[in-house]
Amino acid sequence: MCQSLHCCVYKSLRKQETFLFVLQEDDFSRVPEPLLKALGEVEKVINLELTPQRAVARGDARYIMDDLLEKGFHLQLPPTEKPEPINSGQEEIT
């Protein structure tokens, strides 16, 4: 893994707390078209220099860097407020 990686972070104006990291400003060429359509209009938030040790608001910088190098982008989704319970089909009888 590289020691540092420059990237540009965009936020979706359609989907709250959804961020798209790309390697170069305004270069969405490696982002799948359906994903771009789902995000709608995006707005640049920040240019960022990632290192494996850098603290990021959500997620792990190493994982983000891996995504950027392998896929050319990283999608950060909003945190889930509470996990949905899994219904096994067996209701509890009280």
C-alpha cells in the first residue's frame, strides 16, 4: 500500500450523508453510471491527503485507500441508526 494518496471528496445533494471519494477532482470516469445517477448532483466538499494512519469521520482510511486504488472510487454511505431485526419466521410466543 502507498504511504499517502490524494483524493477529492464529494457529497450527494440527493442522498444525505452519502459521500463519494475519487482520485482526481471532477473525474468520475471509473464510477459506475447507475451509481452516479443514484447520487444525483454532487458537490465538492474537500481535497484530502489520506494516509493509513489518518483519522477519518467514518470508516478506515486504509479501506478507503484500497478502494481508490482498486476501483478508482470509494462510496461512503450514511450510518444506520439501528439495525433492522432479522425475522426468522418463528414468532416468539408469550
